[in-house]
Amino acid sequence: MEWLKQWGFTADSWKGQKGEYWFLAQIILLLGFVLIPAYVPPALTRLPPAAQYGLRGGAGAIALLALVLIGKGLLDLGSNLTPLPYPREGGELVQTGVYGWVRHSLYSGLILGTFALSLAKLSLSHLGICFALFLVLNAKASKEEIWLQERYPDYADYRQRVKKLIPWIY
């Protein structure tokens, strides 16, 4: 359990001082995404095969971007990684690599990955959870940015240069 301590969890963690409840909401939504049955509207099942293949091809491209954001984001963060929005003690502000594309690459990867799977399955139930995950991770990122701004003087400039969650868009 030493890794939990390294990530910032303590015996008092569930008082919510470091954003623990944002992490819990994220985990609940991801579990819900895995467990919820797919709801595919009948109209989507009647799409021509070319349209279905096109949607699934687009989903594959989005999934690939999601994997790059998560994989490279984990590598770029290195020892700065924590699931909590509160920055690690002794951490550094990472602005290079994938963090030069998007400020919260791991959140972006989760959002885009769930969107890609929703699209591949043509599932509106999964798309609903993807949207809820976007709302939670956007709020979590906003809270995290307050703490990052307090900790790192360069953060305001970084925030102006790099998009928050969706590379080049938002």
C-alpha cells in the first residue's frame, strides 16, 4: 500500500482534501461503462454496412489517439503521476511531450477511449456514460488547475498555450 501513499492518499484521504471524491466518481463511471449493457437503437442497426464500417473505422482512429494520449501521458508524467487532482509533493510541471498537445492527456485518453468504444458498439448507453465521464473529468481538471496554478507560477502561461482536454479543440 506504499504506492497509495506515494500518490497522495493518507488515512485522512476520504475527507476530500485532495480531490479523492473526483477520483472515486471517475472509477464508478469507468466501472459503469464496463458493466452497462449496450443499447443500440434499431435505426443504427439498419445503417448500410459501409456506414457501419466507416463509424467503426473512425472509432479505431479515435481509439488509437486515446492509446497514444494515455501511454505517452503516463511516460511523460513519470514520477509525477497521481490519480488525485492535487499535485504530488515535490512534483514538477510537465509541459513537454503529449502535454504540449493537451494539459490533461490521461483524462483526454479516457474520454476519447470511451467515446471510441461507444461508437464502435453503436451504443447510446455507453455514449451516455462517456458524456458523464467528460463532465466529471472536466470538473476534476478544473479543480486540479486551481491547485496547479497555486503550485507552479508557469501554469498560467501553459494554460494559455495548450488546450485542456481535447487536443487542438478544447
